[in-house]
Amino acid sequence: MNELKTAIIDIGSNTIRLVLYQYDKEEGLNEIGNIKTVARLRTYLLPSGEMSEEGIQVLTETLLTFKAMLDDFEVTDVKAAATAAIRQATNRAEIITLMKKRTGIHIELLSEEEEAYYGFVAVAHSVGTKSAVTIDIGGGSTEITLFENKELQKSYSFPFGTVSLKQRFVKGEIMNGSEKKELLAFVKEQFKSLPWIQDIGLPIIAIGGSARNIAQIHQQKHAYPIASVHGYEMTKGNLDELSLFLGNLSFNELKQLDGLSADRADIIAPALEVFNVLMEVVGSKLFQITKKGLREGLIIQRILQTDKSAFDKNNVFERNAKRLARQYGRTEKEVDYLTRLTDQLYRECCHFGYLQHNPRDLELLAKAAKVFNIGEYIELSSASQHTFYLIANQSIDGLNHKERLKLALLASYKNKDYYQRFVAPFTEWMSREEYRKIRDFGALLKFVYALNVSKRKIVRTIKMQTKEDYVQLNIFVKHNAAAEKYQANRHKKHLERALKIPIKINFIEEGLNNYDH
């Protein structure tokens, strides 16, 4: 499967969403369109268990609108998946038949197990966390999974979600104190029925719109300096603080709140309390947000059936880095070449005692080498600023926000002044030692990048020799390296500062036979 243009229609209990995807073997998976409508299908379930005619009409109109869009985009490969609202309707078979007849769209009804599984697939392929408990709270159901070392261990689907909890426990538009107490007791009792999540202390990874909105509110409240919620992390204390904050707002204030979708104003508090209870039951210290969920799980699974190597849940960032580098004009050969030279120089520095060998440091350097200076694709003269902004402000699968910041600082390194300017809004994120180390690693990467300034991949090997009061870097090249020589000598002062010793660079031309390219 080299190319695929496909659409997923996610028929949830709160929202119905159409997402258009394009998959390309080289470029990876990209979302090219995303349209949502707030249908609140869960509210159309009658006491008898049937979905009302009005609810069926809302679904019909939404699907007809989506069908017209699909025709405009010329997308014929469509998968429509329905979850709790349709699953819980006693007339579900009739609804599915009717939709096919009225709109031409065949709806696949997902079981509780399938819904939980696809959520896990999305999480496993989009975050670096190896083991966690996931929660996907929709309008009418809540899926919980446990995975260890990226393998699904257990899953369960509870027949309650934000919309059904509000219907059951909240009389007005927002929850009062006694209603909150009742809701908390109910949810706690439900979660306590799963022995496999009790006090296991793993991170919680939250999927879905309510989780994203909670992260956005928290970011707005704290003037968060970088964009996107994917990979954002919060503590139990952060959730408690938000619970107090939201509890003091009127319904109108909630609707105006930055970061919160107006259509979630009445259900955000119940969602937050569910997360809070789960944190307590699991004994978790970390609440992580992913923007990937059921839809991504469906499309990833679909692609993996025909191309097993399309995604790798155990090396999430590596796959993404190649796509990112390619997006900004960097070939895979160049990425591999820069990574190899970085590895060589780092090991030489460690061997002679100028750096302390640490596998995690080497891993971070290798990640940054893959995307170093990608901002030059936009504008050469301001490549550093563009690189920092591009990496710091976009969702990068496999990285949390602190890891993303480190990557942005490393990949954008130009000099000490620029580094301090980029670091300024993040002084509390890391220790002084960490900042110093990243600055020194940035200098090392900048030097390596100088060794390929002509993009001809002419440097073969880097060898270090220690002299009495300086270090000699012997750089073996396969032919004339005038540009590299000039650039390396220009940038060596950054490396000298990082290694704390004067450096002399010696370029040596040699025959190809000494080098296995």
C-alpha cells in the first residue's frame, strides 16, 4: 500500500466526526480534513431503550452532509464506526439498515472490546510511554485499558460517559456540591470493580475531547509557552486545582472559558472528576494527554494489515523523525549520515574523557541529529528560529513536552545568545546542569552539521588525538573539503567551549578503499 486516501466517520455519543486521511509509504499518515458536529445522540435514547425518531433524523442529516463532503473530496474508501449511543439503542439494527438506505453509508457497530482495543492501538503508536492505564471517556461509555511494554493486558468498557453521567447526576446546567459527591461515589465504586488497576501506580493516558479540553484550560491558565496538547503531562495536584477552579465558575463563564469548547461547558466537570477518581484508584502520579484515539487506531490497524512495517510502536519517535525530516527537505541518507557522524564524535569525546558516556544522552543526540536545523527549509538566514519554533510547537509522536523542548533546543543550536533567548520562557523546566549539558550538546551537533555543509557527505571518519594542551581532530575526507574546512574552523569555538579545551582540526584526504560506505 503506497498511497491511500481514506475517511473515518466516528459516530460517538456526544459528537460525530468526519476525518480525512492520506497515507503515503514515504510521507506517513497525515490528517487532511477534520469536521465535527455535536449531535449528543446519547440524549435521544428513550426510557424504552430505543433511539427516538428525532435522534435518527439528526444522524441522517449529519451523514448526508458528510457524504456530500466525501463526494467533493472524491474519497470512496470510507469506514463509519459507531460506539456507545448506537450500541446501547435497542433499535440499533434498524438504525444501521436505515442509514445504509438513506445515505449509502454502511455503519460498523464496534463492540466494547473493539472500542477499547482501537484506543490502545492509537496510544501505543503515538506515545513513548511503555506501560500505562488508558482512559477514553466519550458521551456514553468509558473504556479503560492496561498495557505493559506496549502489549495490551486488560480492557473494560463501562456503560457511562460524560453525557450519561450529566443526565443521571446533574439536574441543572452545572454540577452542585451534593451532585458531585454522588457522582464521585458512583464512579469510584465502578473503578474499584477492576482489580487490575488498583494501586498499580502507572501513568494515566487520557484519550478524547474532554481530556484535550482539560489540558487546554490548564495551559491557558498558566500562560503555557508552547503549542499543542499531545504529550502534555499533568499531576494529580494540577487536576485538583482545576476542579476547584471550574467549580467556582458559572455556566456562562464556562462557555466563555479559553481552551474549553462551548459545547463541552456542561460536561467538562463530570469528565474531570472521572479522571480524578481514576488517578486515585490507580495511585497514579502522572496524567498524560494524547490527541490520538479511536479514529487513529482504526486507520493505523487498517494500514498495518497491508503494510506491517508502516508503524513501529516500540520506536515511535524514530518513525516520526524520518517523516518530519522529509517534510522539511532532508533525505533519509542525509539523516542517517548526520546521525552516524554525531555518534562518532560523541564516542570519541567520551573515550578521551571530555564527555561522560550515557546511553540516554546519546539517544537524545541521535534524535536531534535527525532534525538538526530543519528550519533552513523555510529560510536559511533565520534557520535557527524556524527550527526551534517548528519542533517546540508541533505534536511529535513519541515525545512528551519536556523531551520536545530539549529536542528543539538541541536541533536549533546556533550560538550561546540564541540558546539563552530560546531557553528564557522555560527556566523552571530543567536544572541548570541539564541546560548546560544541552547547550554543550548543541555545540557538538552544530559542529557535526558544519562537516556536511556542502551536502556531499564527504567526511568518512572523525578521530580524536589528545596533545599536551589541545585536542587534534583528524577528519578523514574522500575529496576536497574546502567548504567543510572553512565551516568547521568557524564553529570549533563552540565545541572548544563545550569540551573546555583548545581544538586543532586536521583534514586528511584518503582513498575510498579504507572506508566501507
